Amino acid sequence: QVQLVESGGGLVQPGGSLRLSCAASGSIFKIYDMGWYRQAPGKQREAVADITSGGSTNYADSVKGRFTISRDNAKNTVYLQMNSLKPEDTAVYYCNADIVQLIGRGNYWGQGTQVTVSS
């Protein structure tokens, strides 16, 4: 059984920073793409950033230049460094990963971590 566990969310003032982490555990053979999504109240879930196993990254236009995604393949962990946070970044942030186990390949989600940007 694969689990993705996020941490690092919280309350921060506008202009502040947070670093989210997401660790994958279980019987993992290989992890391909890992990414972060977010869902604000009353809105659909949207992609924030993703990173391939080789380190190539993509970002939503709304976070380019402010957020940085990275990963530690040895730890099966993906990070999201969020700087210059704005109130509109307030959302539940979800980790996602494309994981191969011996029994097959699947797409997995974390439970979500709340990020609130407010003065």
C-alpha cells in the first residue's frame, strides 16, 4: 500500500514563505512524475507545479517566479518552496505522484495540507 503524507502547511502573512513536503512510503519500485495541486474554497482543483524523475519542472503561470518544486529521489519526497505568498494562494495543497509498484503502476494523492495567507 502506498501513502503520500504532506506537511508544512499553516498560516502565513502576505509576502511570507512556507515549504511543503510530501513523502511517499510503501512498496515503491519507482516514482515518475510528482506534483502539487491546490483547491481553494468554491473552486476546482488546479495544478501548481510538477517535476519529473529527471528533474524537469513545470509551473502554473500564477506561481512562476515565486514557487519552486524539487524532489529527493532517495527519500521519495517532493517539496514546494513558496515565497512571496499572496492571499489568493490560500488553498488546500495536495501532493500527487505516479508510482510503480511490483504489482503495477498507479496515481496517488496525499490527504492535503491547508495553506492560509492572511494578515
